[in-house]
Amino acid sequence: MFKGEENKKLQQIHYSCYVTRSREGEQFIPEHVFSYQIAGTLTIKDGDKEYISNEGDFRLSRRNHLVKFIKQPPANGEFKAISVYLDQETLRNFSMAYGYKAENGQDGEAVLKLKPDPLYKSYMDSLMPYQQTDQTINDNLQSLKLREAILILLRANPGLKDVLFDFSEPGKIDLEAFMNRNFHFNVQLKRFAYLTGRSLATFKRDFERIFHVSPSRWLLQRRLQEAHYLIKEKGQPPSDVYLELGFEDLSHFSFAFKKTYGVAPSRI
């Protein structure tokens, strides 16, 4: 039985097993991820929408998205999932070999819930023996399994070619709207710059022109403002608020909050 969380990394094929009450976190999705929820529930939030994957669900998480997640094991059980990372190099090679090209841009949702298909289940079942015996998939076999995953996805849902083979990078977008929507994600400035279609230098220059303050200063002020609102008006405890708003630890949050508002968040 696993202790805590174990990730048996089969290179680009990951098996996750988690055994406590729940786990929260956030991440940037750099590549498309084809996943199967074996047990438990995964809740994903991208700042606009909430996506819930229950036992038996399949999903495709799209690259270049910021998300927060909550992993919830079933009662008296373990959270289990298998994820297959479809990197850009693999998809480009597949595109050239089979002639697939994206025809329509796809700027849609961070997570696509896939309709059940027997091919999905049989494919994921074929990966289980490797995690059960703690074997590592060699490079040649891994390449075959990744190609098989792509073929299955396209057969079950041909429209996914417009997602999988869209190799464009984020274009220059409205920086003010993006930051007001994503300020609570704890990522480096270069990640914000990339997602808004800018170099880091251009991002900083555009940011100060719009907000009249540095990005780091604005992020701190905006997060503290939201924290004050959530604690005072919504009655949320500081222990829940600090993680939700991108602070790395409670002590740093409490110090910054008291410095700004003159009182500890627990005293609001």
C-alpha cells in the first residue's frame, strides 16, 4: 500500500496514487495530457470554470493553461489516475508521418471531458501492468504507446486534430484582463509573459504602462485586496485563503496582510 503520494513515473506515462483525505495544488499545463480517473475525484479550476472528473472518466487537459486542482480519494480508498503526456515533438512527428493538420484554431476550455469509448479503457488497461510490476517502459515501447494514444483519440473524436496539431504559441492578448483573471496563480513572471504573448521585457513594460506599478508589487496588492474581501465579507478562514490566492505559506501571508491592513488576518 502506498504511503502519502507516490508517482510512478513511466517517463511520459504517469501513474498517480494518493492516500490521504485530500490534496490541493496548482500547476501550469505545458503539454496536452490524456488522463483516466481510476478512483476518486479530481476537481480542476482554471479561473473561469470548474471541471470535475469522477471514477471512470476520461479527459484531455490542454496545454498552455494555468489550473488549480483538488485530489479527493474515495471513502476508505485511494486516489488513482493514469496520465499520458503528449508532448509537442511527438505530435509534430505524428503530424508529418500521417498528414494531420489543425484546420481551425482552438482557444477553448482548459479541460475537455471525453465521451466514454471502449478503446480508451482498453488502452489505459494496457498500461496498468507496468505500474503494478514497477517496470519502466523503454523508449521504443513508449513511442508506440504514445502513438497509439493519439490514434485512439483521433478515431474516437476526429475533431481533436484541431487541438492536438495546433502548434501555435500564445498570441498577444489583453494583458489587463488576463492579469485580473489570473492574479491568484503563483507562477513566475516569465510564465505570465509567455501566456500573454510577450517577452519578459515587453511584459514588464506593458504592465507598468497599464497598472503604473511593477508586476510583483501589483500582484501582492491585488492578492491582499482579494484576501481582505474573502475573510471579511465571505467569512473564509485565512488558512484557506492564502493558498487560493497564490501565497506560498501562511506566515508570509499573515505578515504581508498585517503590514498592509494593520491587523492580522485572524483578527478580521
